[in-house]
Amino acid sequence: DAGITQSPRHKVTETGTPVTLRCHQTENHRYMYWYRQDPGHGLRLIHYSYGVKDTDKGEVSDGYSVSRSKTEDFLLTLESATSSQTSVYFCAIRKPGTETQYFGPGTRLLVL
Amino acid sequence: GQQLNQSPQSMFIQEGEDVSMNCTSSSIFNTWLWYKQDPGEGPVLLIALYKAGELTSNGRLTAQFGITRKDSFLNISASIPSDVGIYFCAGFLSSNTGKLIFGQGTTLQVKP
């Protein structure tokens, strides 16, 4: 158990509405990541953070923003949700001194 | 972007059989990770490999870091019904900055 929780676990929203997903960790790890998982694409990196207020883009960052105002929380925001953002979103943390990442339970998002 | 080719895409086997899957890339990796994902859950780390040629076991699972650093293998011996799930490989590139590259997954089904 890597001490990672995600909220909400499920969400249904309408196109054009803003959505914020939260990732919370209890172990004060420096690196945190947001991925999306879609059939046929595996896990793709959206954004990641290497410290408070330090973030960078992943391979599928368009339409997403992130914020990290404290070590334990990493927020993913869809400013104006689109149907193409229907997906399962996973947060992960990186174990210090390694490249090993541990994943949260995921958030299932449906954009109608 | 960089890709990992994971094969096979899916497997349907009889309980008790051994299973092999692999990931290959045209790029050199300095870390290989293997994850398992159950339905509705996040990926769970099975084995981490850090050195070329490394062979590591975790119960009935054995994984190897290829000596060319461009591939990795996962074997499951004497499969049981709870081995059902999706298995992902992930690699960390030598020239990367903390981003994992994921294979597309191998779906394993085990017939009792």
C-alpha cells in the first residue's frame, strides 16, 4: 500500500464543464504523476510534478492543467471537459532513489 | 515518441500452464518494471529490474532484464485463476527525466 488515494472514484459530467480530480499521498514523496488509461493506448502520462509548485507536461497534456500547492496533494483539472477526455485517470508516486512508481486506485470519468 | 512493444496482446491458457510475455523497444532502458492490473483497480508493481541481465523472482513470477537493455521478459509458472488480469511492462529511458514508458498490456485469462 503506497498510501495514495484519489477522489472522486467515479464522476459523470457534461461537455464544457470544469472538472478537478484530486490525488492525495501520505508519504511525502517528491514526484507525483497523472496518467490516463484508454483501450488500445495503455497508460499515457498527462503531467507530473517534481515538487511543490514544480510541474511539467507529459505526452498528452493538451486540455489539462495541474497544481501542487502542498506535497501531499496533486490536482488535475480539465478546464472544459470534452468527450475525448472520457477515461480512467491514475495518479502515481515515485519511490525515492528509484524509478519505481506506485499507483492509486483510479478515477473513472465519463464526459457526456 | 518512444514505444514499447508488448506481446502477446492476450492469452487464454489452462490452469497449471506456464506463461511468457515480453516487451521490446528500439531504445535502451535502464529500468524495467512489470505491473499487474485487476479490473477496476490501479496497476500493482510485481517486479523491478535495474541491471542488464538481472533475473528476479517474486513467487511464481520471474522477470529478466535483457542484456541488450532493449527488452524484458516475464514468466509465470503454474498459473492459477487469480493470475487473471492485465500485465504491463514499463521502462525508464536512460536519457529521460523520470517518465516511464508503458507497453500496451497483455491480457491473461486462465481457465480452471
